[in-house]
Amino acid sequence: MTHEKVAFFKEAVKNFKTSGTIIPSSRFLIKRILSKINFTNSKLIVEFGSGNGIITKEILKKLEPSATLICFEINEVFYNELKKINHKQLIVLNASAENIQQEIEKRGFKQVDDFISSLPLTMLPKELSERIIENSYTVLKEKGRFVQFQYSTQFLKQFKSIFNRKVRLDFEPLNIPPAFLYVCEK
Ligand SMILES: C[S@@+](CC[C@H](N)C(=O)[O-])C[C@H]1O[C@@H](n2cnc3c(N)ncnc32)[C@H](O)[C@@H]1O
């Protein structure tokens, strides 16, 4: 295992209820997630649950020069790791995802073009996961996407109800564990 994977494993085990996994996402899963986003049209992308930044670094490679990426990460150790990425288009927040609206408004944004989320929704309190999806829907632009991966289809009904049924499921077998992708469009 690389040094980064070992560090992620230690922190994720300590905080299993909020990390929801012990292994960072595979490159296959990351590629599949990013294929759902049209980066040429995105001015503001928000990532929820960035962890050690394994997806963050790949998003930054695809970002248009005038676009911004805002990351929400509640774990302080991961937050400090993310700060080290130090990219001029990246804003890293030690804040919880449900505060999306206040946090973007503080920075002069009204709407989010696309979301990429690896939050462990099934492990969060039900009211919290609902608030996160509803608040995100509110600030998402028309035709914007909310891409979420999970290890089950448990949230399909809820995403369909909030996104007026505009939800497609995809699957990536080459990840531990294999992951479902919810691709939701406003
Ligand atoms: C499954 S890990 C994903 C890490 C990384 N993005 C990856 O794909 O390997 C989920 C992350 O969500 C963070 N998290 C959990 N609840 C959160 C919340 N309410 N707001 C922001 N981040 C949260 C955890 O601290 C953890 O780093």
C-alpha cells in the first residue's frame, strides 16, 4: 500500500461512521464519476466528502481555467491534507455539506453547476442526509448534475423523489467494494 493509502486507512478506521469506507476510491470509479460531468460548461463544482483528495486532484485536472472547485470535508485530518493541494482554483472548507447554501453565498456564488459526492449517506442520520440532498437541489442550476456513489441502491427512491425521477443508475465493479453511481439531473 502507498503512504497515502495507509494514512487514509488509519483515519477512516478511526472515524468509520462518517467515512463509511476504509479504502479510497479506485481510479476506475473516479474515471466513471468524472465522465458524468460536462466540465466545459461548469463554472462552480462542489465536492462533498473529499477525504484525502483522491477525486479532488482529478477534478482539478479537468477544470476550465475560469472555474472553481469548492470541497466540503468535516474531518480535520483530511481537511489539513486537502489544504496542502494548494491550487488557485480550489477552496477547501472544514464544513458540513448541509451548509452548502450559506457557504457558497459567503464566497459570492448563487448556484452550483455540478456536485460530486462521496458522502456515506447510508451511515449519516436520516434527517441529515435528506437535508444535504434537498439543500443541494435548491442551489443546483437547471440541468446541473448531482453525482453520488454508494455501495447500495438504498437511496434511489429518495433521489428520484427529490430530482423528479431524473435519476440514472450506473455501476463500477472495479472498486472495493463495487459501487453504484446515482446520476441525478435538475
Ligand atoms: C467514503 S469517504 C470518501 C473519501 C474520498 N472522496 C474517496 O472517494 O476516496 C467519505 C468522506 O465524507 C466525509 N464526510 C462525512 N460526512 C460529511 C459531511 N456531513 N460533510 C462533509 N464531509 C463529510 C468523511 O469525513 C469522509 O472523508
